[in-house]
Amino acid sequence: MTRKKAVAEATPSRPAPPHAEPEGESEAAAHLLELYRQMQTIRRIEEECARSYAQGKIGGFLHLYIGQESVGVGALAALRPDDYVIGTYRDHGLAIAKGMPPRAVMAELYGKVTGCSRGLGGSMHLFDVAHGMLGGYGIVGGHIPLAAGTAFASKYRGDGRVTLCFFGEGSVSIGSFHEALSLAALWKLPCVFICENNEYSMGTPLQRTMSVEDVSQKALAYGMARDRFFARDVLEVEHRIREAVDRARETSEPTLVEVRTYRFRGHSMSDPGKYRTSEEIEAQKKHDPLNRARDQLKTMGKSEDELAKLDAAIEEVVRDAIEHAETSPEPGPEILEETTYSGPFAR
Amino acid sequence: MREIRFREALREAIAEEMERDDAVFLMGEEVGRYQGAYKVTEGLFERFGERRVIDAPIAENGFAGIGIGAAMVGLRPIIEFMTFNFSAVAFDQIISNAAKVRQMSGGQFTCPIVFRGPNGSARQVGSQHSQSFESFYAHVPGLKVVAPAFASDAKGLLKAAIRDDNPVCFLESETLYGIKGDVPDPASGDHLVEIGKAHVPHAGTDVTIVSWSRITHVALQAIAELAKEGISAELVDLRSLRPLDEETIVNSVRKTHRVVVAHEGWPYGGVGAEIVDRIQRLAFDDLDAPVLRISGMDVPMPYNAKLEQHCLPQVPAIVEACKRVLYVH
Ligand SMILES: Cc1ncc(C[n+]2csc(CCOP(=O)(O)OP(=O)(O)O)c2C)c(N)n1
């Protein structure tokens, strides 16, 4: 795809390219069912996270992905297993969509040594080297150059991997976003920059943080391909991200994708939420991507019974993850030095 | 042995490590076609090509971050800051990402990266271009910090830093690039200097001077002055600031019982303060006088040549401090 064409194609919606469509109706339904399973697992895990947080079992900051699940799940469905994913503190959904076991995620939130980061990272820092999950990061925008770096390494070695980098629209105001995009475009790095525009940076709406409403326009200055669409349909997310992933893999060109979404919960658990009305939230919930996927599945012939069975299986996964987290041991202080330096501690 | 310049020693280290390991690459402003702002990287672009010697735009936060990301997935980047003053723009990348990723990933990701470039004063380049960064970086667990004074150590330590699996801040000095020193011939094998080991370039019995980087050379002049008055001073050149070689410091204190720490950075919370703390903790009973510090003056560096010299540690100040800890006047 030429750069010009890609730039021009920041359109609201268009049909999926044929190669992205799983063949046959039953296969298509099975595929959507799998995406639904992931979204529902994330939703249910996070609802339980909120409960555990209220009970004081999870500490620190907790940023829920509820409402935005279709972004991570749809986007990661377009990846190869060995591709890289990196994101912000709002990382539970990405971790689960990347294939990390809910047990390892939940144990990390509980600060247990069985957690994916051995209880040293917590909710904001979910890492898994085996799954190519390069972590969640707490400094807004600070991880975007790292994504350009892993993409740089892929190009340097010719390993054909693509890096997917997720961030909120709040990141678009900080320098590291611009430096990373500028360099990724200059050096043609195989990276897809995905801005999850959930309309608010903490309590501040986009129009009070940016002079333009269309985040994807930022790509224009870097001569980078761009795209912009709503995340209401998880399959649409997958198809659109796949175009950008293909561009990265085939021609080593980065893309800035603005995915328009909405978070149903507060910024974090401590958010009083006074900056928006409950009417606004209720109106947005009509576009809940999970309901949409469920309806689609029924249209495709999945029975209520089948879906209920899947939901029950998910409940079991969630219950198991919580039990695992609650019964796992905590890391001891002996872990601290060994994880700070490779080799002897430098004091 | 042959005599080469400090900058040539650095260049040899980079070239040998790039030859040895394809994962090593060099990235920074003007490092390639321009041949390096201080000519450290001269000829490397021609030798290794644009895949491995990468001219970066002025985006320290961006390219430091690219280096860190590349290091996380197995490359071994050498990131050159034209001077360490500009590393302030990449400070967040270094302290929040490079220094943290190993621990916050529970030990899953390492970050084998070298950040290198000139540190400290040059000549009359003013306050924004004369800062010493060692206390900022040595403060941070997860980082290593080295600051060699001699060509041989520059080569051996840089090679060790490139092979180290941790992020290393490698502090050079514009004023040292031209100095010559004996460096082992590459034909005689790999010249590596272990990170975390100080050395004693000059032995003495009456007083210990602890220093690093450029001030080591000022200390050597002070030692020559003191010798004229019959005072035998020992020099501990730290070479590494984190990890710090307590053993070599303490051994020298046990011998001389008197210490002066001399460095270029500011005094408040500086590396000198850290060294004084270690000495009082580890060798209190061996001390015959309070440890004194000679540091850069506690002000932004002025442009005026005389004032600049006034702000920097000089030979007479070090001589005077040595006499004070010896109670001779
Ligand atoms: C550099 C920096 N400044 C401030 C913060 C505090 N902070 C954390 S999240 C956040 C809002 C970010 O919003 P956005 O990028 O839209 O992402 P979202 O939380 O909506 O996913 C702020 C200000 C931070 N973590 N890092």
C-alpha cells in the first residue's frame, strides 16, 4: 500500500479485506466465539479485580479496561504469536489477549510470587517474555520509544516480527510520542502505534488537551500511514489492525491508528468520576462491544445455551485465577537484589 | 604496549566489540558520516556501514528509548550522547525504563546497553554544557556508572560495559580525549577491565586522594607538589562509581589514615559524600582526621575563563586539603 493511499483512508468503516475473513460460516463463528471468550474473560477478571481491590487484596493503582476490550482483543487477533506487544498501565486486557494465563495476571495483582512479574510489577507492569508481552509502563508515553526500539531490533535482525504499541490519547501530548513516531517513520520500523482514544485523559476530555479532534492527523506530519475507526465491533478492529500489521510486516512501514473507544469505569479505582454524567456513560454502554459480539454470535447460529456454557467455563477460569492468587505465596526480600542487576549487585 | 589517545582507545573498544558481536550497534547524533562530534567514532561508519552505525536526529529521549527497547529483545546498543548534558532529555528513559525493566518484569527482561559520552566541564562552554552527571546516575539502583581517567582503562572498561548485561553509563571527558596512554596491543589478546575495580596509579604512605575521570590527573599533579614538601600521597582512581570498590578505598585508608576525596561535580549529595559515608562506616577506627572533600563549586558553571577555573577543583586546593588532614601548615 502506498503511503498516500493509506493516509487518505482514515475513513469510518469499510468491508474487511477477503484474506482476513476466516473461511466458512462455522469457522467465522468459531473465530468470533474465541474473541468473545477473550473479551468476556477480561471483563469478568476485571470485575473481580474491582471487588478484590475494594476488599484491600489488591493495592496501588488499578486501571480497568472495561469497555475497551474489543481494542486489545481485536488488535492482537491480527498478530503472530511471536509478535511483540507493549502498553500502558491499563494492561490487563492486553496481557490476557496475548495469551498470558489469567492465574499469572491475577497473582501479579495480588503481589504474589507466582505472578507474571513475580509480584514486583503489580497491575501496571504485567510482563511475559515467553508470550512477547513487553510490559505495561507507568510513565505516560515513556514506553512508545521502546516499541520503536523492539521494532528496530526486528528490522536489524530481519526476524519479521511486528510490534504493537498501545497508549491513550493523553500520550499524544508528550514528547516521547512524537520522537518515537518521528524516528519510526524516518527509519521505517515495523511498528503499529495504537492510540486508544477513550475520550478522557483521567478527568480531562480530549478537546481540552489537543487542538485537533482527530488524533490520527498526528501521523501526517511524519508522513506516516494512519487509520481511524470505532472499536464497537471486535472484528472490525481485527480487520483494520491487520492492514496496519501487514504494512509493517511486508513493507516495514509504521502506522498510527486511532481507535475510538470508551471506558465504562473510572480512570483508576480512586476516580470520583465527576467530569462526566451517568447519562453519557449509559449512552456509551449501548455500544458495549461484548453485547455486540454476543448478538453477532446469535445471528451466526450460536445458541443461548452454547453461550451460557462458555460463560460458565469463563467463571471457572476466573474463580481458579482468584483462588490461585489468594493461596499463592508472596515474594521474599531475597528476590530484590537478584532482579535489580543481572549478576552481582552493584553497590 | 603502544601509546594511543583516549579517544582512539574508545574507538578500538567499540570496533572490537562490534567485530565480535553483530548484536552491538552504535547510535547517536553525528556518530556516522560526520565521524563523531569529538571524533571518537571516526571511521566506524565506513567500516561497519549504516546498519550498525546509525546517525540519529536530535531526539535523545527517542533514541535512548529505541536503544532500551532493542536491548530488551537481545541487541547490545551503544548510545552516544554528544555530551551527557543532553542525557537530561533522556533521563526518564534511563531511570524509568533502563534501570527498572529488569526488576518490574520480575527478572524476565535485561537491558544490556551502554550510554556513553563526555561528562563534566569542557572549556568555557557555560553552565548548560558543563555538568557532571555521575551523582544523578550513580544514585539509581539498576544502573552501573564508570568514569575512567586513562586510555587503557577507557578501552578495557568500555569493552566490559558493552558485554555487561546491565545498563551502564560510561562517562568520558572532552578534556581527556586527546591524552595519550599505554594501551595493550590488540594482538596480545582482549583487553578487559573489570567494572567495579578501582586501582592505585600512585602509591604513598601519608594521605589518600580518591578521585576519578579528569580530576585524577589534577590529583597526580597535586601529588607531585606534595612530594616536593616530603609528603607521600597515595592516589585511588576509582574508575567505577557504581559498583564502588570499597575494598581498595579501605585498604588505602588503613595505610594512610587520612583521606581527601576530589571530584568535579557539585558537593551537595554528590558521589564524594557517598564515599565519605562509606569510609566513616567501614574504617572509622583507622582515621586520624575527618575526611575532606574538594568538589566543583556549588554554583552553575560560569563562562568567564578565570571564574570557571575558580569553580573547578585545582591543584592548590587538593594540596591544601591534604595538608589539613595531616595537620601540617
Ligand atoms: C509523564 C506522566 N505524567 C502524568 C502521569 C499521571 N497520569 C497517569 S494516567 C494519566 C492520564 C492518561 O490518559 P490517557 O493517555 O488518555 O490514557 P488512559 O488512562 O485513558 O488509558 C495521567 C495524567 C503519568 N503517569 N506520567
